[in-house]
Amino acid sequence: MAATEWFKDAVFYQLHVKSFVDSDADGFGDFRGLTSRLDHLEQLGVDCLWLQPIYPSPFRDDGYDIADYCAIHTSYGTLDDFRAFLDEAHRRRLRVITELVLNHTSDQHPWFQQARSAPDNPYRDWYVWSDTDDRYRDVRVLFCDTERSNWTWDPVAKAYYWHRFFSHQPDLNYDNPAVRDEMWRVMQFWVDLGVDGFRVDAVPYLVEREGTTCENLPETHDVIRELRRRLDAHAPGRLLLAEANMRPEDVRPYFGDGDEFHMAFHFPVMPRMFLAVRLEDRKPLVDILDRTPPIPDTCQWGVFLRNHDELTLEMVTDVERDFMYSEYAADPQARINVGIRRRLAPLLDGDRRRIELMTTLLMSLPGSPFVYYGDEIGMGDNIHLGDRHSVRTPMQWDGDTNAGFSRASPERLWLPLVTSPVYGYQAVNVERQRHDGSSLLYWMQRLIRVRKTSRVFGRGDMVVLHPANHRVLAFTRTLGSETVLVVLNLSSTAQCAELDLGAHDGAIPVEMFGGSIFPRVQATPYVLSLGPYGTFWFRLRWL
Ligand code: NOJ
């Protein structure tokens, strides 16, 4: 088995250093803090940490506005602190991937400052300029709550510059080979420090062409192929993971022939998990799985329930979007752009059974699962904070001052802690859950352990079963001679399903959490009953 395909068996954990642990009482999390809490992540059983941007930044897009690609933000510590963290993570067999924001920089980046300073400055052509704001008219505005156009007038340059995100994030010009070379140097810098790969931000938007949507253009794929070629030649086994919030058929080309990304997030499957459980019907989920094209053997999907952004609803129909808003974001304050700024637990009304159902589903689908920091303890959100900060509040470690996140005075924390009676840090925190064998944290830990007993979850094929009862989702995952049967009750009431397991005639299902042996599969339909939101993982054995 190629060691370079480690990502296929990995459980990923996404975190923002800023929100994790603050070691020097300035109100911002930092690398020393993170290093001191690696025990938690090791015990949880995750394999790879995805760190959100760690670079110098004016923080107008929470670090996705980068002002220097080859340094650490001073609030997070020094490059030596980063090295010490990386060594310690690696010692514990935790891999680490960082962010590669290719598409744009901060307007504070020296490149942009140079570029705007004079038309003949060599950096001018590093960005996309125009004398008018009517080029690329067919291009949608992504941050539609804050931006009206993808062009902004720069009074210094006396020209418009192009930006797909905030107006303080000018897009780089990938038609310029100097930009591509520089970004490769950035990658090399981090790879040489030892990072295991990159989550590549905003991939579809790298290149612009008149008369197109400026998304997913062939030229963008050329850029990615070139970076991948350089990465493989320099440091094989490092991961490239694409953030491309697109339909599966448009994401598929980002795997190329195994020569672009190793992984890409499966965006459309995410809202459909939430739809399926609210509708108590597997259809939305099965439809999207059916529509998901096969990917090269060396590639993998990344699946997730929540992340640091809004729960995006760009990939569902208008009717589905309305339904999602009314069911999951009745309070308009919970909505932003085309999505919902809530965390997993509050989205599911704090219902432990639904949280377990959704997390089990996440861990059963083809692909490698991503856990968003805090979701392992069911942290809440604060929809009254600006932008998407609702889901970025400090990690809740214990019930003491500042939840054990920081020794700074509470007013200095970069974001306030969640203090509501239900989700506040006195009620929801790591320490408390570590002392409670029935906590969500323990359950998650167990789920991850059990998942790791079989490679079928990361690598197996999937065959969806079609029991008449639509409230039940059932499928098998098979790798070589090993098959796991997954059965999930998407509804709040007990259900019975008759499964056609003809392909596994004679097998004995062994429940994977407790080892109980279930009746042998016969030619007749296999009858299973499940409690509300009940789930089963069975290993099919031939004894
Ligand atoms: C995608 C990131 O996930 C999001 O947080 C950010 O605002 C945009 N890219 C722009 O960088």
C-alpha cells in the first residue's frame, strides 16, 4: 500500500490556532498553546490537523487576507514555535496541513502596495486591473452581503482591480508566470519546514477570461497541474486538498488523471445530510451520491458537516434552500451570504441522538471525514457576532475563567466565549466531558476508534441499498474481501427496514461497537429495526 496515500485512512481535524489555546494571555490562541493541548487531539484519535491561516494578516477576513506568506502572525508566536509544534505533532503521529490561499492576497501585502504604486512597477501585473468596471460581466459576486461588484476602484493606482471575495482581497494574476513561480516558492517554504500538505483556498477562481463565468477554467487546471508536478517532484506524499464549492461534476476535473488534487471537499453532499435528516427521507442524499462521478484511485473526497464558514446553500435548489432556511435558520440573524452561520449542535437542537446520527453518517460515507474543532464536545455558536465569527469562538476547555482558553481578561479575548445556559463553557467543555464516560466526546472517540478497525471506510466501494422504507438509509462499503453494512434511521421514530442482502447471502452481521452477532443473512429480505435516529455498523463475516 502506497504510504503516500495516508490521507485515505485519515480523520481530519480543522482548527484555527487563534481560537484554540492562548499561552501568553494576549487573548489570541497561539502555537505554544496548541502544542500544550495536543493530548486532546491524540486521544480523540484524529490523524491530521488542518490549520486555518497562520500568517501575518490585517484579519479582515480572519487571516484569509494574507500580508506575508512565509511568516507566522506574531499573535500566534514565532517560526520556532511553529517548528516546535510541528515536531511535537509529528512525534505523536499527527500530520499537519496548512492553508494555501492562491487566489488573492490582502491589500496590505507588499506586492499589492507595490503594484498600485505605479503602472510600470514590476508587481503591477501580479494583479488584475482594468480601466473600467464592466469586464467579466457574467461573473457572480460571492460575498453578496458585503460586496456589490467584483471590481473596486483604487485611487492610488487610478484603476479598478479584480476581487472575487472582499474588496480588500485583490486577486492575483495567474497569467503571470512570476506569480506561479512565487506561489511555488511559498509551497516549498512550508513543505521544507515539514508540513504534510495544503488545503488550497478558493481554487475555481484563479484565472479570468472574457465571456465566461471565470470559474473552473481550463487555465486554472493548468496552474494546479503545474503546482502538483513541482510538489511531487520536490516532496512526494504531501497532500493537496481543494476547496471548490461546486457541483460534483465540476469538482471531478480537479482530480484530473490523478495529477491535480489528491483530495477535494464534497460540498453538495453536506447540506443534503441536513436535508435528509430534517425531511426524514434518504432521497436528497442518495440523489447526490448517485450524481457523484467516480474519481481516480489515488484520490479521495473530503466530507464534513461544518467548518469555519457559513453552512453553504449554494449547491441546493431554490426550494431546498428555502426549506433549509426555514428549518435551520428561522432567525434571520443566523443567515449570511447564501448560507447559515451555525454550529453542528445548535443546528440539531442539541439533540444528542441526531448529533450521533449525523456524525456516524459523516464517518460512514466514502471519503475522509473532517471534524470542526469544538464539534467533538457539541459546542454552540453566537449568531450575534459579525461575519462568520458565530462559529469561531474560543475552544471550551473547562469551566474556569475564559473556559481555560486564555488567562487574559475576558474583554481582551479576540472573540467572546459562548456563555448561553445551554452551550456556555460551564456546561459544555472538554474537562467535564473527559470525566463523563457517557459524554459526546467519549462517544466520538469511540466512533473514530471503531472506524479505524476497518479500511473499508476510507477506501471501500459503496453500494446503496433501496429498502422500501425511505426513512432508512442503508449501504455497504467493501474493500477486497471485507464488507461493512451501514444502516441509519433518519427519523425521530422507530423504523423497520427490509434489506436486500442477496449479494451477501450466508454472511453473519457482527455489530462493530459491541461485537454482538446478528442472525445470518438468508435469501429472504433481512429485517432490521432501529430506534429513533438509530444506527448500525455491521461487519459481514463468513464464519
Ligand atoms: C474560503 C474560506 O473558507 C473563507 O473563509 C474565506 O473568506 C474565502 N475563501 C476567501 O478567502
